[in-house]
Amino acid sequence: MPPAVVLVTGVSRWLGGALAAELAHDPSIGRVIGVDTVPPSADMLRRLGRTEFVRADIRNPLIGKVIAGAGVDTVVHMNISSTPAGSGGRGPMKELNVIGTMQLLAACQRAPSVRRLVLKSTSAVYGASPRDPAVFTEAMQARRVPSGGFAKDSLDIEGYVRSFARRRPDVGVTVLRFTNFIGPRIDSLLTGFLRMPVVPTALGYDARVQLLHEDDALAVLTRATTGDFTGTMNVGGEGTLLLSQVIRRLGRLQVPLPSPTLGSLGRLTRRFGFIDYSPEQMRFLNFGRVVDTSVLRTEFGYTPRYTTVQALADYARTVPPVVSPDLVAGVAARAEQVIGRLGSTAASVGGRLRPSPPMPGLRAVRDA
């Protein structure tokens, strides 16, 4: 049975607005209410269609009046900030993420009309460390629990959602742990990092990266909102790439730096609001993270249209390369040929210079 009244938080961001617009095009849904602290852009307002925008702060208990007054039966929580710069600092970011979620859940708990809650979470809750398994399943926990930032906020939020589910067992709760978003329109931590012409990385590390195309993220959110799946689910594209491969395919210049230097650079970029090189982000760029998506494909019934490689290729169309990927590939191919010839030469020289067998007398002395 499709929802009658859906409330989506965070509609001023691209993904939240795109979801509200998608739901508004569904004639089986009675009303779609979009909530955010700032109004959407003019272009997003046009896309929202019949979505009713309400300028409200989920940190304020008045959000309960919006839910109760409209008889909301489905809530999709998207208003979770991943960068301090986008929220005015780490303090306001944590307040929006944690306090805002607590107020929203309290409003949902008091509203008898609410029957479904969908949370946009992140695979960052698994952390990133050298002790990580090759692939994380939904039943696993972080080997190194995130101590701060977006990942810590997401862990706290998931804990509050589980508590809410125990208090309101009649509400179907879905938690979606997304991998890194990428695409021509979405703005994420990773896309900002990869737009830099010169990309600093940690010397001696090459992280595994799993990507999710923006269109697949939107499709999963839409199906989770209108369907009946409950539980926690990893959401990511098929396959992985090394961070060095990602940088080369986008035509960027990679500059490996010692970890202490990279840490100083991170503090500098955060101070001036360039790139969020937070400690948790640096750990991800060092060790990477890959999640198992069996539940997504078998139980939820969705197979992403884009693999990690295809999602990166679609994003690459919108990012002019600093160095032509063909040039990089050509240099790499020539280097492999030179190495191959050197290896063949060394093998042939070694064959010609095989030591002659020892003299019989010497062998007798050695054997004695």
C-alpha cells in the first residue's frame, strides 16, 4: 500500500530535493511535504512540482506540529550534514545531525499517524582501519569505532533510530547505509576531493573505493519509501577501484605526501573551508572501505544500474581533466613495456651466465 502523506527532510540538497520531486510525480501518493531550514534554489523549486515546502528546523519541537497537523504516515530523514563547512562549524553540524534527529524521532513517536521511517545513513559507520575485513556485511561493526565527525554522528543517529524502533514497534524502520555518492549533479565529500587538479594522498597507501551513482541512490530511496522493506541495508555499486586508479581516470595529478604532512594540510584546508580533510576522511582515503550488497540485490530486489567503474565514468564527463587519461595510459603502457624488456634481458643474461659445475676435487672436499 503506497504512503498517503510523505515528509522528506533536507529537500534543499540535491538528493533530498530529487527524492521529493520523484515522489511528487507518483499519483498514488496523496501529499509530499519537503522540510529544510533554507529554501531550495529556484531550479529545485521548479522540480519539486506539487511538493509542499515548509521552512522549518528539525531541531525545533515545532516539527511535531507539522507531522501531526498533516497526518504524515511516512518520514524520510535526509537532513544529515556530512561537512562542518556546510553547517557553519563542527558544533552546529553535530547539533543539526544529533539533536535534530532526536527532535524528529520524538515527534514521530508522538504522532500515531506515522507508520514508516526511512533513514539515509552511511557506510562510514563501519569506520576505516588496517584491521578491517575485505568486505563489511550489515551484521558487522567497526573494528575501530569512529571517534568524531560525520561517522560518529551517524553511529549516534542509528542508535537513536533503533531505540525509536523499540518504542514504536508498529513503525517499519529502514536504515540505508550508502557508500560514497558520485555523479554529474550530486555534491559530496568525495566529489569535492576529486575536483581538485592536484590530489594529495598518503604516501604508501592506496585505498579501495566503492561508489554509488546518484541515480541508483535516488532509485533505492524511492523504493524504500514506497515499499515495505524493513531493516538495515548496505547500498553500493558493484566492484571497486583503487584510489590511484580513480585519480588517473579523472585526469588528476596525484601527489603522495607523508602522513604528518597530510595531517597539517588537512587542518589548513578545514580552517579555510576548502576540503574536509578530517581525520575520519583521511583514514578512509588511507584504508578505504567495501561493503557487501547481497541484501540490496536479493531481499530488497534492486541491482544498481551503474557499477563503480561506470559511475566514475559518468562523473568524469563533467570534470575536465588536468592531464589527459590517454596520455597517462600511454606513459603507463610504455613503462610496462620497458620493464618487460628489462626483465627479459635480465633473464637471458642470467641464463648465459650460469655457473659451471665445480671441479671434482672441490666437491669431494665440500662433501667431506
